[in-house]
Amino acid sequence: MPRLKHSIIAELPEAEQLDLAQLARDYAAGACDLVVVLGPTASGKTRYAVRLAEQLGGEIISADSRQVYRGMDIGTGKDLAEYGSVPYHLIDIAEPGTQYNVWQFQQDFLKAYADIRARGAVPVLCGGTGMYINAVTRGYDFSEKTPLSAARGELDREGFPQKPFFIGTLVDRETRNARIDARLDARLQEGMVDEIRGLLERGVPAETLISYGLEYKFVTLYLQGELPYDEMRGKLAIAIHQFAKRQMTWFRGMERSGAVIHWVEVGS
């Protein structure tokens, strides 16, 4: 019998039908204190989070490590028009060329979270940066240099969410990759190369843009003459496919560590 290859695609989790009315009641009763919408890129999580926030009376806190930067719009897929009348937080809060980190995200999250709760709205954390999500729900206390799970009393004092309700946006690999390719071509047509050229002309160092990864890495290499256009597009598509796979691996790892993620199919 031939040996099984390690590249066999892992099975997707089972999709659920969520009772949003019950979720609203649970939040009102204190059974959860933060709704988290997570998923790999191109899984429809932003659109789903917006609809959810509309139904729950919520506001969105972005958990995207690159959408914090002003002027990095097409490459990060901000799609701010999707939010409609739903307020959003932690987007466009840092200058391009700086290095925003997970500790800063913790502090900014706590301020946004407290503000939303104080106004009686429901905080909906939405994004695909697993480290950011972990840092505020089950991760690391950078001030105390200890795992958050080891300092529950400190968490109460500091205001971190105690009872997050995780929702994962589910899409099969083939559909996800097709969406990634179509979205990449659309962003290239929308002017992503010009956006990144403009950042370079504003004085953002090429090495910093490369450090942001994915679109900013490969388009910068193209603009520097290190990659021809077609090769840039091809390598970038592959890199985004691999990134989405790593995101999904991270979220399944959260489940193995004890997080309960309610996976939903959200369509295109």
C-alpha cells in the first residue's frame, strides 16, 4: 500500500447554523462579552461581520495587522464602503513606514473595546491576524510577561474579554483560491501598483514595504526592477494562497488549544 503524503488536504470543519437572536440574548445576559469573526483571507469575513454588527447593534474592531496603516488601502483590501453605517475601529491609525506591533494592538484594542461597551454597543472583533486575536482573547500579557490564561485576576482589572464567542467564516480551498486570484487581478486593475509606487515616492523605505509582506513585498520588488510583471503577479498569487492556508492552520490550532469556533458558510 502506498504511503500517505503529508500534503493531503485536511478536512474542513462542519458548518453550523447560528441562532443570532440567541447570541444577542447571551451577550445581553453576560454569557459572552466579545463577538469574534475570524477566517482566512477571501473567506467573506468582513462582509459577514458587518451584517452581524448591523443585527446585533455592534461596532467592528479590526484585527488586521496591515489595515492599521494609512494610505495602504488597495493592497490591504480595506473596502471601507462595505461597512456602510457600521462604525469601525483600528483602521488607519498608524503611518506607513512605521512598525505597528501586537503590544500596541493590545493597548488600542482595550481602548476601543471599553469605548464601545460604555456606549452600549456590541464589540465585534473581525480579522485574520491570528496573533492579534489571540493577544486580546487568549494570548499573552506583554506588561506582566505571562500568558493571559495564567493571570485571570489581572485580566479582570485590565479589561480583557473573558468570554469571547468565536465565529469562523468557512470556504473550501478551491473556492478560496479562485477568489484570491480574482481579487488580486481586480486590485491590480484598481491601481495597487500606483498605490505602492506612491508610498515609495513619499519616502517609505522599500525594505519597510517589503517587510509588510504579500502585495507590498512583491509589487515593491517589481517596481525596483527585480521581478517582471507577470512573475510578480504569479508569485504573489501563490504567496497569498499559502498565507490563507497558514491562517486556517492557526485557527484550527486555536481549536486544539481549547477555543470553540462556530464555523459558518457565508457565500460569495
